[in-house]
Amino acid sequence: MSADNSYNGKISFGEKVGYSLGDLAANLVFQMIMIYQLKFYTDVFGLNGAIAGSVLLVAPMVSAFVDPIVGILTDRTSTRWGKYRPWILASALPFCLFYILAFHRPDIQDKTLLAVYAAVSYVLLLMMYSFNNTPYASLGGVMTANIKERTSINTVRFVASTIAQFAVQGFTLPLIDRLGGSDASRGWSRTILLFAFIAFICLLITFFTTRERIAQPPQQKASVKEDVKETFGNVSWRVMFVLCLAVYTSLAMFGSSMNFYFQSYLDQRSLYEFLHNFGLADTEREAYSAGFSLFNILNAIMQFVGVVFLSGWLAGKLGKKTVYIVCLSLTVLFQALFYLPSPDDVVLVYLLCVLKSLAYAPTIPLMWAMVADVADYMEYLNRRRATGFCFSGIMFALKMGLGFGGALSGILLSAFGYVSGGTAMQSSGAVEGIRLVSSIVPAVVFGIALASVVFYPITKRFNEKMQAELAKRRKAAEGQGE
């Protein structure tokens, strides 16, 4: 591959949109895993919460070996389309097929065999997630080195991901009811088939509309040992690893537990009366489905507002690190406050949703922009670039976070006495467990993320200095190559 040397150039809006559709595709899968995978295993498969949680924990650990392999392979790929784009194209179809299989309930009655099927299909999905999303994330780090453009790319990217979040969190339950009728399993299969088709088309568009511009330093020699040593030894990468692991553990816990929160903690009559005032529910039976969908839609809208109107502006004024610390501090507070509402205090639940979503939103695109800065930082220090391997470690942390979050939710709910099968009648102990897993526990995990980001060394001023130096080196290397 030959770079076009537009290292600090601007990226057209069309290319940004094309790139963003790849994240829309990923989030049609990611949001489903984060919000509904545990619920699917307990209430559609009928698995015990602890067993379902164990599947969610073991699968990422089994598939973990794929992440560094993908990073190493992509960094050493050389085609006329670049290093990372070909992998997005090649993995698109199998990624979507395994997505369909992971949310399909086979005609198996034995719970042990069902658990095995769940584990195998989930492992395969996570493996293909690595082959697809690691090169996709890496692509965002080589489209430009312009600091503002990199933030802009990730802002547009997360507008698209918010649309996917809106679709999955807001319309999954209504689609299941509409497409499946009385057969929930059929409703799930048809809904996932629809999402998978959309994801496949989006990934094709991403491949055909994007370009890679930042190449490895010309003098760099391929060395897995050096890639591993320099990545693991870099403090900024270690900070981002811990940050990503903690953030996605917390998000997975909150996302999956709020499903139970709406079904088994909130008073269904109070929820129905609130929704009925807005014409969103005709019967009390619809309260859970409509109420949880509204909660997710409101969450997606507020995150959209925060990403579009706050993220880039705040990062430009204060720098990514400062914005992350302030916004994550507020997120910890509002997350913990979800413990306070009584079962009939529906308005407070939705108010906390607005506050927490707005506080967290600016951090969403910044995290991946910060990882791209880490790849630059390693090039700055060592005159070597391993973008794919750098991002693969963060993708590993993301997957493990999903696994830990889902597993902790399932195990804690089971420990508190949650009864699988979708019943809304739970013991007081199970209800208390739902409250804790929806509030205090994820807030503590968010606190770990907050503590880690304090040690992130790439401030706004340092980043500007670093990018200027890298631009000089690349220009000099370009001149030598002529």
C-alpha cells in the first residue's frame, strides 16, 4: 500500500459518514449483546442466571486469543486497499451470520446442551467481532493525524452508533412482539435477521467509501516482540486498557440489569399510568416493554445530543483527558443515584436517565480518539507504529468488559434469588439484587475507570506538540523517499 501523504489533511463529510456506518453495524450487534444477551439466555433459553452469566464470562476468555492475532495480522497486511479495510470486507458476512446464530434458540430441550450451544455460538460471534471491529477501529487511527479531524471522525462515528443504539434499545422488544406474535423465539430470530442484514450493507459501504492515509514509518521492521514490548510497556496504553475494561464492565452491568429493573422492580401500575399519559401504553401488560423501550430511546437521544453538541466543543476547549475526568465523575454520581427511586417513582428514574446520559455522552467518541492518540504516542517515543496491535488490546478489554459485566449481573442476580423464565414475581432479595446491580455496583466500577484516566499522560498541550513533531518526521521521510 502507498499512502497519499495527507497525514494532517481534512476528511470529507461523506467519508466520515461512510466510516461511521461501520460502527452502526457493530452496534447493532454490540448493543444487543450488552442489553439483551443475559435476558435472552435466562428468559428465552431458560438458563439459570449463574449459568447464563458464566457463559457471558467464559466466551470472551476463550475468544481472547484472537484479538492479538488479529492485531498482528492486520499490521502486516499489505494490499492496494490498505491494511485494515480488506479485513472489514472479508469478515462482514461471517460476522453477521454468527450474530444470527447467537440469538437463535435451537430445538433443544436439554438445558446442558442449550448452555453448550449458547457458549459456542457466542464464542464464534466474539471471534468474528474481533476480526471485524479491530481493523475497523484501527482504520480510524490511520485516516488522518489531524487532532480536530480525528475527534470529528469519531463524533460522526458515534452519531451513527447512537442511531444503532436507538434502534436496538428502543425497538427490539416491539419488533419481537410484532414479528413473533406469541412465539418469542421466532420474534427474536426475525428481529436479529433484520438487524444483521442492515449491518452487512453498512459494512460494505464502509469498505468502499474510506481510505487509509497514515503508513508505518518506512524504516520500521516487522517484529512481534517489539510490538508487544512497546505496547504493553506504554503507560498510556495500559491506562486505556484499564479504562476500557472498567467502562464496558459497568455499561454491560447497567444495560442488562435495567431490563430486570423495569420488569421486576418498578411498580407496573405506576409505570403504566406514566406511559398512558403520553399515549405510549394502552394496558398495564404493555408497561414493561413500552417503559423499557422509552428509557432506552431517551438514553439514546440524550447521548446523541451530548456527542454532537458537547463532545467536540469541550475537547477543543479543555482537551480529551480533562473532559473525560469531569464527565465520568458526574456519571459515577448519577449512576449511583439509581438506587434511590422507590418502585412508584417513575419520573425520577427517567430524570436520572437524562442526567446520566448527558454526563456520559461526551466521553463516548473521546475514548477511541484517545486510543488513536496512544498509537501516535508510541510512534513518537519509539519511531515504530503498530496501530492494529494497539487497538486489538483495547478490543480485548472491551470484550472482557462485556463478559465481566454480563457475568457479574447474572451471578449476582442468581445469588440474590432471581428466578429465570421471565416472571415478574420475584422475592424481596432478588429485587434488592436488581437495585444494587443497576446502581451502586456499576457506579463503583465506573469509579475504577475514573481513577485510571487520571494517569493518562497525553494532555491537550502535549498532544499538539507530539503531532507537530510527527508531522515533521513524516514530511522528512516523504522527502527522502522521492
